[in-house]
Amino acid sequence: MFQKRPLENKGIMLVPCNSIHMFFMRFSIDVVFLDKSSRVVKVILALKPWRIKHGGKKAYSVLELPVGTIEKYNIVIGDKIELKEEAAK
């Protein structure tokens, strides 16, 4: 939130989190909702600022990504996501 431009080649993981809002965002993002076993339960392409989205009953976490990431990696419901953790700077 409040960033002037999206992160490049990085994402933000929110745990636990089953819904997000785009208040005060200045750009769109791709959104992936995951269950507790890191399986994709919902994907949203290019979510625009000032929107609210819920991941559904199974959603446990949210992965916020630069627009185009879902299509680039062909992320679909049922995929298992493995993340490489990097400390925030």
C-alpha cells in the first residue's frame, strides 16, 4: 500500500488472510488465494485499485504479485505454490 509502482519479480504474501482490499493502491496487481497446504483456490488477474475481494471459505493466505505473473507462470486453481522466502528490506 502507498507504493508508487509495483515490485518487479517479487510478491507479497499475507498470512493468515482470506480477503484483500485495494484502498490507496496506485496500480493493479495479480492476486492468488491459497489454502493451508499452499494450493491455489482462486486467482484474480489485474485487480484494480479501490476494490475488495474475498478468496472464499478455503482461502488461508494471499499472494500479491505484479500484473502478468499469473499468465506468465500459468497459475490455475489446484496448483501447489512453493515460495522462496526473502527477508523484507
